[in-house]
Amino acid sequence: MSDEPRPDGFALRAEHVSFAYGRRAVLRDVTLEVARGAMLALAGPNGSGKSTLLALLAGTRRLQQGSIAVHGRAIASYERRALARLVAVVPQDTSVTFPYTVAEMVLMGRAPHRPLLGLEGARDVAIAEQVMAETGILALAGRRITELSGGERQRVIVARALAQEPAVLLLDEPTTHLDIRHAIEILDLVAAVNRTRQVTVVAVLHDLTSAALYFDRIAFLRDGELVADGPPRTTITAATIERVFEAEVRVDNDEDGIPAIRPRRGRT
């Protein structure tokens, strides 16, 4: 069966997805559609099911209830390597202990396109060099990844994902351990990939201001349920944040309609 995209307009479609770890339910009847070329942020408190939903969309966790389709085809019907040619993942934990070079790390992203046990060819090397140039790490190609800063290492992991030539890029908290400068650089990079390659992006984010600046749409989860889904200006509201996070905040929109979130002062 071909893994070519189907013309249904959606990169991802999750319908009535529920998931539990033992007796602990972490997702409850979640239905979500992501159009091709869209940028969707998943937000919510810790333990709300965001990372589990991302893993199900990536196919790294097996569905228990409901259905997920990638480009109009059931995710379970894909052979693993075929799915990896469509969907790439930047995981939450990007620590690497073995001292691979940057070039070696990025070339790992070509594995779904190479014959099993086959070495990389000229095209693989060319694509790796191209994505290293695009992500600003070509000058680091010979460096050991264990010698890099957090921001540089995160760029390498993103470059490895892009070397898969995916149609869908899934990122789990890609800026959590980065300072402001490097967080902005990563989000700028992801937005550029979306714009220039038309790659569909779904990312778990905690920073709602960044989500509003970079993403077309935000879906909020709480206790495994989808409680709000839409453009930032309609979903990032004081009422939604209080409902999702149980936090009292003030939300003001700037002249571009970007919400700015401020905590309300504690009462004395």
C-alpha cells in the first residue's frame, strides 16, 4: 500500500481517542483535525494528556480507543518506515550521551529512506547538508553533540527530524530547557520550515505567549479532555485559562491581536 498523501485536506485526524495507563485515564474522547500546512499548539497543565496525544499522533504509542489517520490513512496501516517518511518527532528528552558528530546525528534522520542496513548515499549526504545549512548548524558538522550548548543541540535534533523530509513535524516542549534567545531561534526555525516547506506542525508548548505569536491555532487539554480549540485570540482568554489552569489572570490583546497574559495580584 502506498504511503503517498491522500487528497483529503487533513494531515492528521484523531477521532474519539481515549487512552489510559492502567486504570488512570489520560485522554478522554478527544477529537481533533489538523489541516495540511497548519501550525497547532497543544497546551494545558502538566498531566493533561498533551504528550500522550502527541505520541499517539506519532504512532509511538498504540491506540486503545478511537482512530487516528495520517494523510487520510489509518495510522496502524502504515509500515513503521513508511510512517517515518511522513511524520518526524522532536521528543521532550533530547539528551544524547554518545559523542556522535553533528553530521552523524543529522544523517540518522535519513534512515527511513535508506535500505535496511544500507549506508547513506550521495543524496542522503546532500539532504543532511541542506538541512544543516537551513538550521544554521553546518559549521558545527564535525563537532561532537556532547560539546554543544542546549540551543545548538536542539537545532541538531530539529535538523535530524527535517532530514526525514517529513510532511508532519511533531514537537514535545521544544523550548522548555532553553533561554529566551534560543527559544525564539527554535520557534523562528519551526515557523520558517512550516512556511517554506509547507510542513504541518503540532507542538506541545507551555508558553502561551509564544504559542499565540507563532501558531495559527491552540488546543487546550485538561484532565485528558479537549476544552478549547481555535485561534489564539479566541482561545487565550481569562475564562479559558482559569478553567484549564485554575489560575486567575488578565488577558489583553495588543494591536496585532496577540494576547498578553498577566497574573492578577494576590489578594491580601
